[in-house]
Amino acid sequence: MTVTPLLEVHDLEVTYKLTRGHFTAVQHINFSVNEGEALGIVGESGSGKSTVGRAILGLAEATAGTITFDGRDITRLTRRERQKISQSIQVVFQDPRSSLNEAKKIRDILTEPLVTNHQMSKAQAAERAGVLLERVGLDRAALEKLPGNFSGGQRQRIAIARAFMPSPRLVICDEPVSALDLSVQAHIMNLFLKEQEETGVTYLFIAHDLAVVRVLCERVVVMSAGRIVESGVTEDVYTSPKEDYTKKLLAAVPHPDPVIQHERRKAWIELMNSQNAVLATS
Ligand code: ADP
Ligand code: MG
């Protein structure tokens, strides 16, 4: 039996219009993600990772190629059609400081998209928001507060709760831990893992740090200068990279401060161990 991938990206190209001329940010991008899988995209800053994510979300226009979601071509959708599938494809961005509307209570941030879409009544949506806040490790009382009351890590938890509100099938995570303190990163990664175990959600997980991707993703694609230069099982790419670019990416000292680097390593080792423990007992 052949499995139809949940997401298929075929020969994707995105060319941005500049005030003078054009710039092709990504080209010949091919990959697919099966339902329930997590695929990582890694590469240095400017390699085109976010552009790929934005094209899938309909935020950047695909100038060539196709994007198929659940067997349907979603490369060019009308606003209305895009709105319909926006429930199924959610996103968590990098910066939890700018991704939440400061003027709105957490209750409204979480419930408005569902209520506006007539998916749920206000009461139903608020109930679900409470459940999700607890699932991401926050108190229900957060519903009545403004984003300004929360730390970066807590705000990212809220952004994750928002992403999971409509029971999405695919969540695109664009550097979701890069802006967080090292001690918080492992907790948030654990949360992504837990959500996947609970809901079977599919992830497209973008990061410049291969160590982060390794925690969550079975497979990874490596991007450089707008193209995929290497792809495969994450463990294989991590332990025996084929391309010089990937080797350099792995060799790059992630943090110049040895104390911070040591802390980070410790956090990751703890997380990897706890994850192995989870896998061993399940
Ligand atoms: P990454 O996420 O890997 O850091 P991006 O996808 O954000 O990379 O950017 C890839 C390239 O496209 C970069 O050179 C960037 O400057 C350029 N770029 C991104 N967005 C735009 C835009 N809206 N207009 C023009 N160029 C852009
Ligand atoms: Mg980016």
C-alpha cells in the first residue's frame, strides 16, 4: 500500500519582486511529509527556509512548482479557499514577542479565529482554550490576561496553544525556539513532542540549528542558497553528513560563550535522555 504524503512540495520556486528587478530566493525545492511525521529544514540564515514555509502558508507566491496538501493542489488558492484550509495548516513563528496581539486577552487570541469561522460557539471555544492552555503547561487563569503578563517562553506556549486550537493536521514551526533562553528551549521542544504524541500532528520544523531538529525530526533537508543540498534520515545526516556545507553547519560553534554552550549541551542531553525514557516506556 502506498501512503499519500500529507504535504508534497514539487519543484518549488519563489522569486521576490524587488523595487528594481527580481530575486529568486528558493529554487527546485522537492520534498514530501507523511501524515504524523516531522520533517526538518535546516540551513544557515538566508538560505530560504522561511520562504518555503511562507509559500506553503500562502504568504509568499510560488512562481513555479506545486504544493499539494492532502492530495489537493494548494499552490494558488483564492483568499476564500485559503481561509478554509487555514484551520488545517497552522504556524508557530520565531518571535513570541511579536506574534501575539498585545491589546487582546489570551482568551480572544485563542478563540477568535474559531468563533469568526463559525466553527465553535464562544463558550465551546473558551472551554477548548482552557484545555489547551493546561496542555501547554499554563493555568486557565491566563485566559483573562494580556500577553504582556507573560515571559518569552510562556508566550511561545500560548502561540503553540493557538496553533493547536483548530486541531490542525500540519503545523509549520519556523525557528520556534531560536528566540528563547536556552533553559526554556528544551521545555518547548518537549511540548512539541508531547503534542505530536497526543494528536498525531505533522510538523514541518524549520531551524538553523541541526541539534534542535534532531530532537523532533526523523528526516531532514539541508538548504543552502535557496536549494536543497542534502536530505535524508536526520541521524544519518547528523552523524555522517555528505556535503561540506552540512559538515560546516554541524561544526559551527553554536554559541561563542563556552558557559552558555555548556548549559545548552546539558539541556539537550537531558531532553534527549528524557525522550529516550519516554520511548522506552511507550
Ligand atoms: P531563512 O529563513 O533561511 O533565513 P529567508 O527565506 O527568510 O531565509 O530568505 C531567503 C532569502 O530571500 C534571503 O536572501 C532574504 O533576504 C530574501 N528575502 C526574504 N524575504 C524577502 C522579501 N519579502 N523580499 C525580497 N527578498 C526577500
Ligand atoms: Mg527564517
